[in-house]
Amino acid sequence: MVKRRIHSPRVDMHVHLGHSRDGAKLAWPEIQEMLDRYSISHAVMFPVDDVKPGPSYSYLNTQVADIMDKDKRIIGFCRLDPKQPEAASKELIRCLKRGMRGVKLHPRSEDFSPPEAENLIAEIEKEKVATVVLHTSHEHHCHPLPWERVFARFKKISFILAHAGKDAYREAAEVALRCPNVYLDTSTVSYQRTSFLLKKVGADKLVFASDMPYSHPAMELLKFDLVLENNNAMRKKIFEENPKKILGGF
């Protein structure tokens, strides 16, 4: 496969590391090869729901931090479990000291509701963490609508709704329009739904994400090639300007 050549930043806002309980897995050498092949200038990386995560994902968070130290393209996010409040609080501070820039929360894998996450999110905001990636879908605890009160309460945090709500994509779009601090990651979302989201919320609210290993950079890039056609201004917003704004720079 031919490596794409680009002259401006291309940021992937959703890359997993580790071996998931559902069998999906991705190690650093594979990620590195993907970044090189698809000319991804920066990638937000966090643990998958690993089979041996350690307390509040401490084992995998450490691996992410170690990789971040070796490769400046990696922007490390720690994964935290709100149902382990003491461990999550300690892990947040530890990971911030290692230079991590954000947090990943997965209400389906860890089975927590919006109210159960609020104390941890309050700590995240207190520590001046700029960004939280939140798994969203139509499933239990993951629907965007019940989370809207959290987004409204913690206005200093930019929330990225991973997978743009999946089957609840229309509701995710409405939440993004009502909440200035909410953005949509369209990984694993179909071409049709991505087209709808672009028209509904505009390029200012979207970010590019591969969701490796659950999707593939080639698939997600092709989707945007088709959706955006030759609109370079929107492409620049989705692949560079929005991530830079959300993360506070690279």
C-alpha cells in the first residue's frame, strides 16, 4: 500500500493500545507502522479494555506513557474507571505527572452511569485536564442524552463523543449543537451518517479518529475523502484545527 504524503498535520483522536477482552489487540509496533503508512502526524492513544489492566488501568496507562516518551507523535490519555474511585484518583495524578494530556472513559466496559462518573470528572476538571474522550452509543449508560447535564456542568472540559453515538447519532448531533464543549468523533460511523453529521453540526464539531484496532485508518480516511470531496477548508478543521483547539496545541 502506498503511503499518503501530506504537508499539514493529520491528527488521529482515537487509538487503542493493548489486548481487549473481546479479542481485539494492537501493539505499539503495529500502531507505529500505521502512523507512518498513513502520514498521521499525531495520535491520541489510550488503553483498550485490557484483560489485565491493573487498578484503574494503571498497567496499560504506564505503557502508553512510556511510548509517549519515545515518540512525540503520541498524545497520551489515561483510561480511568469511576467505579474504582480511590484508584482512579491516584491514577489521574500519576498519569498527569507522566505528561498525559487527557482522559478516556468507557461507560459500557466499566458499566457506570453519568451520575457515577461525576465525582471523577470533577477531579479531572480541578486538575485542569482539557479533554475527555467518552465512549457513546445507543447502549445502556452510553446514550448521549443522559450525559448532557455532565457536559453542561463541566464547561471547562472538551468532551469528544467517540463514535458520535452510533445508532443515537441524531441525538449526539443535537447535544453537540447545544453544548459548545462537545465534539464528535465519527469512527466506525457509516458514510451516510458521517455525511448527515457534517451537514447537521458542521466541520467545526468533528474530529478524525481511526479507532484502531476496531476500525482502520484507510477506511476512516476514505470515508472523509468521499464526504468532504475537495473541501480543503473543512478537511483542515477536522484533521488539524479542531484537535489543536481541543488539546490546546500539540
